[in-house]
Amino acid sequence: MTEIEISQDIVKAPKRTSEFRRFVRVMSSRWVVVFGFVIILILVLTAIFAPFLAPYPPNQQDLGATTQNPSQAHWLGTDALGRDQFSRIIFGSRIAILVGVVAVALAAIVGMAMGLVAGYFGGWVQIVIMRFIDALMAFPPIVLILAIAVLLGGGLFNVLLAIGIGLLPTYGRLMYGQILALKQNDYVTAAGSIGASNTRIMFFHLLPNAFPSLLILITLNMGTAILMEASLSFLGIGISPSIPTWGSMVNVGYQYILINPWLSLSPGIAILLVVLAFNLVGDGFRDALDPRLRGRI
Amino acid sequence: MVVFIVRRLIETLAVLIIVSILSFLLLHLLPGDPVASMLGSDAKPADVAQLRHELSLDKPITLQYVDWISGVLHGDLGKSINFRENVSTLIGQKLPITAYLGFLALLVSIIVGIWAGILGATRRGGFIDGLISLLANVGMAVPTFWLGILGIYVLGLKLDLLPIQGFTWPTVNLWKSLGQSVMPVFCLAVPGIAMLARQTRSSMLETLQQDYIRTAYAKGLRERTVVYKHALKNALIPIVTLLGVQVRYLFGGAVLTETVFNIPGMGRLLVTASFNKDYLVVQGCTLFIGVVVCLTNLIVDLSYGWIDPRIRYD
């Protein structure tokens, strides 16, 4: 009896640490992934400490100093209302984070639930849910989001909702595929045979095992969501113009491109860096979590 | 094979019906009265009643759908409030422009993307591979509209090399048309190039490890022959899948590029209609795009067996 316990401990303990260590090692061995992490960290810190980091309040107008070129006082110049461009970009990070987190959470929760139910129950439930997801996927995300935004009207909440719906089908598809494969495992049959309820099997046995692939998609989608919001704001259908968002800054600054090109170009660089960062970290997760690559990297 | 085709056709039909219901609901789920918001607050009651009747809004919702869809099947998507023109006529006018630019962009992204992917795969780990991976990553993250503005500023305004807006058919003025197309096509193609380069690279890396590739090298075949004749053909399946996705992204990209470059295509029609609350145009465009994407997916699925005869549908 004691012998068995000891041997279990010996087998178990080092394996756990090595798995986590392997994850960290794979993640940190590639400088691009580390670069992505650093950018995301900077983004989060900027969003949290925006009022302390920004030299000016984002909506403070200085009509005596409009569309100025970059200078000591205004690092990226000022816009048509004399607002400090650098400060507005700093505050824009808040919307980026908000969109990334809320819209993706919405898409992930609803999409995962749909895929989970469709994959687990099969039959008519699966047919209805999956064809609905196929139909949503037939629309390019930006067209779907545009149509929903027109339907609901602009505003922060509606934009988040629209982007959430736009990203939802990918989660449904991914989850559905995962569940179909996972359902075949013996531990699912075992759980069913000892009387575990459907809900229990879905949430305690299937969901945790599908999580690695979902984590990759969630990370990649944070960037996509930010890009979507920026596109929508650029078109002028997004969030109210009084809130500084990178997309609308590109749009408004475009009118003054010959006077100060930074007004339009600098927020775009912020979008590019942040989206790039999420993509790089998402790829890093994929390399570290993909079972097919295990042992090779 | 026949069973697969029939099943896939039925599936596509089901999806098309849901796509049409979603597009239908777009107008009918509008909060408030769509007729009032279409005609404005100073509309005559008679006009309101007339339009309400035209849109079948005075009937129960299932009958409304039946009326609408039978109209759609006869090519009647309703009338645009702003353009005073049939929506189907409008789409007919704008679609060729979007399709032309989209086709060029698809061509560019296939050629450049696959070439770059092969280059990366055959020089794995080297400087060129790293550079291609970096550019592909940037290409996936760069906002299309920003890239367009950057191009307009640098190539159009500063260096005065290319026209910054508009569209001309090559049959009208070849040089002008080419000049005007360069930047929009590039912007449209960038995400596709990036995606295809990445997909081709990883797909090729997997194929290049296969035994028959080693055999081909061992036979003394030239690298060119091995890569393009033996490896690429077998790496093609995931690449073709991505091409189906591309059509969806091209319509999405058109919305942004056509706005930036002021091109009178379908993307800009959709944006203008969105601004003017020209709901029937939004509805018509959305439905049309959804149907095209569905049919593209169907074609891609059916073409797998032709590309790779080893694939059996059962």
C-alpha cells in the first residue's frame, strides 16, 4: 500500500513541473513571442495608467494650437481641435483593451456553448446550430458587423455586441470539431457509465480538454476584434466620436494628412503593433500547446 | 461521390435559406418603424402606407418572408430610397468593379503568397525565411485602411507616382486604369498574401519531410522539379481551402479599400447605404455577398476530389 503511494508521488511530481516548464521554455525561447508579450503588457499598463501617462487630458481643446506638427510640447502634434495626439493615442488603448476583452469574451462564451451543445447532442440540434453557424460564416465579419451596427445603431455597447456576433461562428466551429473528437475518449464513456449528467460531462470533462485550442483562438481573436473595431470606427459607424479610438483618429486625421501626416498614421501604428502582438503570442501558444509539435520544439 | 455531392448541395441549400432569413430579419428586426426611418419624419401618410404595403409590412412576418423571398428569387431586391433605383440594378452596376479588383487581388495574393511560402519553406530557418515570416505577420496585422492611407500619402502625395483615388476600366484608359488599380489591389491582396504565405510554408514543410520527396531527391531530380512538381501538388489542399476563405475576405476588404480610394464598387455602396439608412440596399448587398460566399465554399469542397484523386467522398 505504502509502496504504491510513494511510486505515484515519484511519477507524478516531476511530470507536472516539466509540462509547465516546457510550456514556459517554448514560449520564452522565441524572441517574437516575448516581444508580443511585452507589447501586450505595455498596452495593459498604458490603459490602466492612462491619466498619469498622458501629458494632456484626451479631450482638452486648445484652439490656439490646432493641427500642429510634432514638437517638444506635443510629441505627435495636435489635431484639428488642438487636442494632443499622443495623449489621445494613450487613451485609445482603453477602448482597444475593452473591445478585445469584452467582444471576444462574448463571442467565445456564446460560440463555445453552441459548439458544445451541437457536438455533444448531435442529431437535429447539431444540424440546426451548425447550419446557423455556417450561415453566419457566409458573411465577411466586417460586412456582418456593419449590418448589425446599422441595425442597432452605433455606440460602444452595440459595437461590442456586433463584433461579438461577428467573431462567434469561429468558436462554434472549433468547439464542435473538438467535442466530436473528444467525445470518443474512454473517459467520457466512463463518466457517463458512472451516472454523470450531461451537463457535468460537458463542463467538467469535455470543456477543459478543449481549452488549449480555444486559448489559441481567443488570443488571436483579441487582435482581430481590435482590428474590427478600428475598421468600424474608421468608417465612422463605430463608437461615439467624443471617445478617442484609434480607428476614428486615422479617419479624422486623414483630412489633415498634408498638414500633419502623424495625425492619421500614428494611431495606425498603434493598431498594427497591438494586433501583431496578439497574433505573435497566439502563435506562441499554438507552438507550445499543439500536441503534434510536442517534443519537437 | 454522388451521395457526397447531393448531401453537400442539400447542406448548401439549408445554409442559403438561413442566410436569406438572416438578411430578411436585418430589415424586420429594426427597432422602431423601418418605413418611418426610411422616408423621414415629414413623409405623407399615403406614402408611408404605400411603402408599407410594398414591403409587405402589413402582413404577418412569415408571409412577409415568403413575399420577400419570392421577389428575391425573381431578382427583385426592392428599391433604394437614396438612389431611386432597383437594388438589383445597383448591385449589377457596382459588382463588376469590385469583382474586377477582387480578381486581380486574388491573383496577386496567390502568386506572391504561394511563391513566398515556398521560398520560406525551402530556406527554413534562414534569413529569407525569417524575413518572410516577419512580413507575413505584419501583413496579417496591418489595418487595410491605414495601409491605403500610407500608400496615398507616400506614393500619391509625396512622390506623386500614383493617382490616389477613383476607378477607370482598362478598356477606357489602360494606363490610368493600371495606375489607379495598383494601390487598391495591393491593399486588398496583403492579408491574402500573408495568409497564403504562412499556409503554404507550413504545408510545404510538412510535405517536404515525406518519404517520396526524399526518393525524388535520391533519384537525382533537380530541386525545382522536386519542389514544384512533387511537393507543391501535394501541399495544395490546405491552400485551396484558404482560397475559399479569401473570397469572403475580399468582400470585407472591398468595404474598406473602396472607401479609402473612393472606388464606386459594392463595398462603398454598402458603406454609403449604411450611412443613409438605405436598409434595402444593405439587405440586398448582405444577402448577395452571403450567397456568393456559400457558393464559393461549395465549389471549393467539390474541387478537392479533382485536385487530389486520393480523396474519396463517402
